[in-house]
Amino acid sequence: RGHALQRPAAMDDERFDGMYMNMAGQLGGIDPLLDGFFGFLRRKTDFFTGAASADAAEATVLKALSKNKERAEEDAREKAAKERKRKAEEEARRARVAAERAKQQKQEDESRIVDVTDEPAASASGEGGAAGEGACKCECECEGGESGAASESGGSKNAGREGRQRRRGGEG
């Protein structure tokens, strides 16, 4: 009769994963699942009795076990290699980011360095400082402050205007 359940690509077939997970959950783990599977083979197939030799069934099980064990080890090696590659890429990315930050920090630090010989002499001599702020240097009606005439008379802007007009010979 032969092995009626033998399919070449069945090991990579994920169609039954949900069913196997459900069975493993209901049976309480892997050992009861395997016992149930071999019980099924014993009851419903000639897996144990129809083999050409007494060791054929055991050899078939060991062959399937060995094949899947090798696949599991290969999958684990691939997973570990991918993880090492991912970590190396992440480390390289972090190094690039750190180098870029260091470069930006260096550029910022260099841009903050000011050569005092390049500063205008006016700011070094105190011009524009607190002593000269708000005081108008001309005799106009600007918003910058009082003119010399207004401060001489001790009055307001109007008094300063009157003094300027008198000096010019105009009417007050």
C-alpha cells in the first residue's frame, strides 16, 4: 500500500499551522501532539505495518526530524546573522549621527569665536553706550531726546524749540 500521507513540500507548507497550534494547545504541548500524531498514523495508516522493513518507520521519522532540525539551525544562524547585520548598521548609523553632530558643534563653536580686532572702533570707545543714549546730537525736533537749548533752559521740548527759534531769529 505505501505511505499515503507522504507529500514532498509539506514541511514548508504553512496552511496547517493554525490547526497544529490549536491541536497543541488543546492537547497541552508538543509531546501530546506527537503522541496524537503517531497514534493517528498507527490507527489510520500502514505507516508502522506496511513498511518494507521493521526499521523503515523509525528511519522515516528520524529523516524528517533531522531535515527539520537542520532547517531550524539554519534559520537560527540566518536570524543571528541578520541581527548582527542590523546591530552593525545601527552602530554605523549612530556613528554617522554622532560625527554629524560633532561637525555641527564644531562649526557652531567656530562661528562663535569673534576676533576683537574686527570689531568697530566705535563700540570699543563707548559710543552708543548708556551715556549717549537718548540725547539728540542735532537741533531738530526728533524723538531721540532734548536738544541742547531745551536742556540749557531746563524746560521741555517746547522750551527747546522756543530757544532754537529765538537763535534763528524766528517767531516763538
